[in-house]
Amino acid sequence: MPQTLSTREANLFRTVIRHYEDKQYKRGLKAAEQILKKNPKHGDTMSMKALILNAQGKTEEAFGLAKDALTIDMKSYICWHVYGILYRTNKNFDEAIKAYKFALKLEPDSHQIQRDLAVLQVQMRDYPGYIQSRLVMLKARPQLRQNWTALAIAYHLDGNLQQAENILSTYEKSVTAAPLRTDFENSEALLYKNSIIAEMGDFERALEHLEAECKACLDRLAVMELRARYLAELGRKEDAAKAYRALLDRNSEHPDYYKALVDALGIAADDETALKAVYDEYAAKNPRCDAAKRLPLDFLSGDGFRAAAKAYLTLMFDKGVPSTFANLKHLYSDNFKKETLPILAEEYLEEHRGNSSTNGDSSKGEGAALYFLGQHYNYFMSRDLSKATEYVEKAIELDPKNVDFHMTKARIFKHQGEIAKAAEAMDRARSLDTRDRYINSKAAKYQLRNDENEKALATMGLFTRAETVGGPLVDLTDMQCIWFLTEDGEAWQRRGDIGLALKRYHTIFNIFDIWQEDQFDFHSFSLRKGQIRAYIDLVRWEDQLRGHPFYFRAALDAVSLYLSMHDKPQNGANGVEGSHTNGDDAAAEKKKAAKKARKEAQKAEREAAEKAAKQDPNKGGAQKSKDGEEVKKKDEDPNGVKLAATTDPLGDAMKFLLHLLQFSPKNIEGQIAGFEVYIRRNKYLPALRCLKASLALDKDHPKVSEQATRLRKALEGAVDSLAPKTKEVIESELATVPGA
Amino acid sequence: MDIRLLRSSDIPLIQHANLENLPENYFLKYYLYHALSWPQLSYVAVDVSRPPKTPYDYPKIVGYVLAKMEEEPADGVQHGHITSLSVMRTHRRLGIAEKLMRQSQQAMVETFGGHYVSLHVRVSNKAAIHLYRDTLGFKTEKTESKYYADGEDAFCMKLELDFIREQLREEQLEEAGEGADKKKIKGEETAEDGENVDEGEAVGDVGRDPAKGSTAKADQKIKVKVGRGLGVGELIEKDESKHS
């Protein structure tokens, strides 16, 4: 039963809400206490108090109180609403949805609850639920265009394109006054509708709609690109060619436009002269354009290639462009091109050598050519490391302070397997330009490759924000610096510090959680901003988020580390890996160093914890946590001690593995790792599934036949524990796997 | 190399390029905030020459410009602002930065009716200053002392975009010249000042811009509601009026 308060207390209750909304938590709590003094069992007040506690970071207390409030007053929508908010702020969206639905049942007319629920539904990709919510919201306020657009989005994301279009059209028909040309929401809504028509594959109608309705749209580039594409799709080649020419006039560095223009012009793929003429036209029109000069090297052959490549290299070397090799190395899949380019560079050197007296700037060209050749011989498809060294040394002789030259020298050392020398050389390159973060990052990366974690962090610290509490590592974590965390974790893993390695991989896991949650606010933000196409693009990308190679690498590292933990159980809590099979002095030395480092870290941790404990969190101090500011949660396990102490490494690996298999099923490394985890857990069917996936991806992969043999063996040993039917299925499937 | 519009899926590698190149870094959400508020303004340069190793690879970003419209311009004039611009050291001297900037400037005028574009640059960054002033035509408005977290001053630079507006007008006249009356276009011009009424409320923080308001003393910072509270409430912007 809803409980009633006296007028005075009802007023007080309203102040509680106001204080909460103004983030005046202490005042809010005070007012709530006043009500509870007289009405200790007032559910709504208890809930509000819970909400404030939650905002102050006292999550557990908040949940306890909110639950008590619910048992006292099950019929209060406020109690359910608060319960939902608690779950939502603690990222348990499924439970939040359930609570919101209860609240909504009790208070069907609450816009706020309905809106919050809708956002949760789209966040969780419950599209049918989202459609329902948006329908209700539209009926409540049909005069708002946002509500129509939102419903269209709901249908669109659910795959019902036709209904999405209908909704948008219905709104358009209801508007009588012509929208202003500067009405951005209108402009974007029209283009959104156009994109839906195109997505249905009806380019005829899409073009018609674009030309009739979208001519004045403010996103001019989009209108031009869509029109060009539709014309091309419809085979209206002459118009398409004209449209792509207009696009090239805007941006002559976009290869897709050239390709589309060539298609529209109907030039045969082997008609090199005609193709070249198209690009030459734009090279002449835009003297500073790179694409028009470089792209023909992709399709030219023989003497045509030689002449064009010579002209291109000469231009690039004369200008001293350092990226010349990077922009051409993709041509190396063609043997002729791979052999021709260094010859041309040599010719250039011949012509320019020693000219420096006549032309003051020719050392620039000479340096660029030497640099090109150095990179050429360092590249894996044309590698000759002694020649590479020779050219780079010559380049350095010419310009001893050139960062790029020294950087390449470091790369050559790396390819020679001289990791320590490589790190040293990269640091030397760094010292030549201490204001450039790029070379600083590279130096740190090479230090990590050389297992110098502490040194690398100090190097990184030269560019992180000095005032960040906790130092460079906290700043790099806050700023979501994935590459550093990955390399740092891998180095700790090589050094045998399981705790810190796991810590880094889990940090990356958490960053991806944040990235996934980042979209939350945009479900409503984008509706207000009206940039619907960009929003749809975001939602679709977020659906694939954990397929990102950044995630894959760290997750695969984590899985393989957990596998080795399972195979070689540790004694110590933060187990430093036992010395490897070739356990020599160096390994023992490393072990000792790691142990020492860990001890120091633990000491620092203890001291930090003591310091934190002495500090009243409500009084502020180093970590400001004023009333109203979000409290930054303390890391309970900064060195991964607890992570490393796991008794179930295979179970922990699953958290990473499931993502690998779900989001990157076509990456064979993930499937191979999946087999390794499953076979150790005696899960033969999933192991077989991974094996079959690997087989389909690359039947010649050496791991495939090895894993097949192991699965067969494992099956033989497990005759008793397996259902005969299961065994039969697996065996018949295995029969098709070679080597099994 | 390919110069094209930024997409959401590019953002992790844009953030990567930013972290590798520049000391001013941002949360992923701050990039999203740009990509979802002004998707027409931000461009990337992509290295298309690397063959993808798996079907899940994203194109490598070798340069980017992250740009926005000032949501509540102090002078009341619609204008764009460059939040961050960077080109990998390995891809310099190809004019990438200039090309990225020009694409962005074009869209600032076309899509959002921007009158000028502003930016901040470290006073010691000679290469960037050369690009802005000599190649693109920016003028130095003023020096903001200790703008950057490490205490360095910034030049506040500005480029009027009339030349793009002029071009656009000519193009529109040409198009309209094919039979239509020119008055219509003039009428539309004036509509440019028509407001986009945008009512919204804060939806939590959208990343942060640590390059801003990060000077020594906390009491020099004030919180300014940016963008009519459009979900960027936690952004701390420096109070520029103090320095002007």
C-alpha cells in the first residue's frame, strides 16, 4: 500500500528529491533522516536514501536499504524505480529492465520511467521491447518529431526497414509548414530516410527521393556521394561519371572516387594508357595531389610502371618525403615492381651524389633515397639486413641528427634479433627530438620488448600529465592507452610476473567494457542532436566492438597465460613462474628481479592503502571527493595479486575466450586457443567445434592435425565418462579431420 | 593513403594515433561525442596499403582532424573549432594535415554555416604554426598563457571562412541560374540565422578534454555548461574571457 505522509513530511520528501537532483547529498540525507525519524518504515523515503547512498559510492548499503524498502512497500513505483536506477548505475542492465517494468506497471503514465526503460532496452538490444516503449512514447507526445524518428530507428535496428520508412513518412505528411532550409533536424531526417530506402536495395526510388527531397540538405558531401552511388548502381554511367568528377574536385585524395569514375567511364582493367590518362588529368589539375600520381603505380606494368615510378620517386625524394617507402611497399607483392623500385632509387642516388655543392638542398634528396633503400632491405619481402645497415649508416652520416634514420636503425636491430641494441638505438633516436611524443612512444615500446617495464614507464612518463594522482600508469590507464597496457602485460608475462600481466589484460577488458557503456548516453543524445545516420553507424559498430584486434590480442594473451597457469600450478600467491625448462642462471636472475620488483610494489601498495585509510573520504584531500562529485573507486588489487591467486585459471580464461570465439570466429588463433581450454576442461564437443572451425579456416595449419590427434587420444581415455551417443558423434566428426 | 570522413569504427585507432603522437589525450567517449554531434567535420587519413591480416582488421589511421562547432560561441557567431589534429611522423611532408583541414573547413561552412574556425597551438610548435599561418591563412588572435597542462602557452588562431561562403554562393547561383530566380537563394541565405531550437538535458559526461582548463591552480578553472547541457556537463572549459 502506498504510504501517506503528513503535509510537512511530504514537503520534506520533495526537498529530498530536489537535493538529490542538485547533488546536495548531505542535505538530502539529512532531510530523509528527518522523515524516517517519524516514519521509520516509509518505503519511498528509504528508497530515496538508498539512491543518495549509491551516489556517494556506498553501493552495498544502498542495495540493502532499497531491498528493505521494497519489502515494506511492494506497490510503490518509486521503490521499484529506485531499485532499477541502482541496477542501472551499477551496470546490471538486465535486472534494471525488470525493475523498471515493475515500476511502469504501477505507474504507466510516467514519462521518465518509460524513457529510462527505452534507453535500457536499446542498450541491451531488446529491439521488440524498444519498439513497444517508443510506441507508447510517441502516442504520449506525437507532436515531437524526435518521437517519430526514434520509433523509426527502433524498427530500423530491428530489421523492419519498410515500417521504419513508413513512420518517417507519416510524420512528414503531418507537417504543413515548409521547414527552414537551416532546419538541421529536418535535413538529417530526410537523409536518414534516404539511407533506409537505399538499404532496401531500391536505388531507383532512393535516387528519386534524393533528387526530389534532399537537394537542399545541409550535408552536401553526403548528397553528392549518395547520388553518385545510386547513378552508378543504376548503370547511368554518363551521369555517374559526372557525379564522381564533382566529388574528385572536392577531394582528389580519395581512391574510391577514382575507381568509381573509371568504372563509370567503362575503361577496361588492362587498358593502362586510358586508365593513366584519367589520373593524369587530376594530377595536372591538382599539383599537390598525391593519390593521382601514386595510384597508377598499382595497375601500370613494364616500362609504363618504370617511367611513372621514376617520376614519382624523383618527386618524393626531391621533397624529402619520409613516407615514400611506406606508401609503396604494398606494390612488393609484384616481383617486377619489387625489383624495379630499388634500382630506380639507386639511379636517383647516382645522379644526385655529390651534387650538394651545386644545389644546397640536394642532401635532402640523397638522404630520402638512402632512407628508402634502408627500409627496402629491412622489409620482410626484400630483407637483407647487412645492406639495410649499410644504407642507413650512410644516411646517418649525411644527417646525423635525423630521427627517422635512427629509428630505422633500431628496427634493423630488432629484425636481427638484437632486442637490447634495438631498444638502445630507439632511445638514441628519442634523444634527438625530446619534444616529439611519437618517437618517445616508440622508444618505450622497444624498452618493453626488451622487458624493461620500469624504464618504459619512466619514458612514457615524460609525456603523461604530471598532476595525475598515481603517476604515469594511472594516466595511461585513464586515457585508455591500449597499446602500452598490452605491451607492458606481455613483458611482465615474459618476465614471469603473472599478477601484473593478468592485471594489464584485465584492465584492457575493463576498458572495452567502458567503450561499450559509452554508447549509453548517445541513445537519447543523438535523438536530440538529430545526427541519426551517425548514431546508427555507432550502434552497428558497438555490436562488433570486441572483435577489435586490440581486444583480440590482449584476450588471447590472457587465455594463453591462464593455460600455462593451469599446466604449471604456482605455489606463491602472485606466482612468479618457475624457471623454464632451459632454466639457466639468466632465468633465475630474472626470477629474483621479478620477486624483488613485486615486493617493492606490494610495499608501495600497503603504504598507499594505509595512507588512504587515514584519509576521511568525506573531507577531500589528495583525491577530491566533494559532495556531488563521483567517487573514483579504489583499485583493490593494483598488482594483480588476487588475479594470480586464482584456483581456477581455466574458468577465468573463459571470460576472455567466449569473446574471442563470438566476435572473431574467423581468426584461427582464437579457435586454437579455444581447443586448448576446452580439452583441458574435458569439454569434448566444444573442443571439436573449435577444431572444425580451425580446419575450415586453414586445413594445413600445423596445430590442426596435432589437436585432432590429442582429441582422439582424450576420447579413448574418457570412454566411461562420455555418453555413448556423444562419443559416437565426436568420432564420426573426427573421422573427417585429417591426421586424426 | 586515403583521405575520407571519420567513422565510429575508426575511433580506437584515432585514439591510438593521438596517444602515440600528442600529449593531449581524450577518452574514447570524447571522440564519439565529436563523431555523433558533427559527423561531417572530422576526417581521417588512412594507410590503405597494408593488406589486412584477418577479416577483423581496421584500416590504420595515419592522420586525423577532430573538429567541432562551438556550441555556445561567446561572440554569438557560429564557428568551428579544431579539437585535435595530428599526422604520424612516418607520414609527414605529404600535405596530409593541410588536406584534412581543408575538408573540415568546407563542411563547417556548408553544413553548419560557420563563419570562421579557431584553434589553439603550442607556441613552440613551429611546423604546425607554419601550416596554419602560411599555408592555410590563419591569423594569431592572442596568446593564452599556460593553456597546456605542462605550462606552455598557446596561440589562439583564427581563420575567416568567407572565401568558402563566397564559393558556395557562386556555385548556388550557377545552379539556380539554370532557370530559377535568384531571389529564392537570397531568401534562404537570411534564413541562416534561424535558430535550431534544441532542448535537452544533461546525460552524464562525455569524455573529457584534459588539454583544457588544466592549468596549475584549480581555482582558475570554472565549469561552463557546454552545448546547452547536451551531455557534456562534465567538460571543463577554460574561461577565456579572463584572458581577453
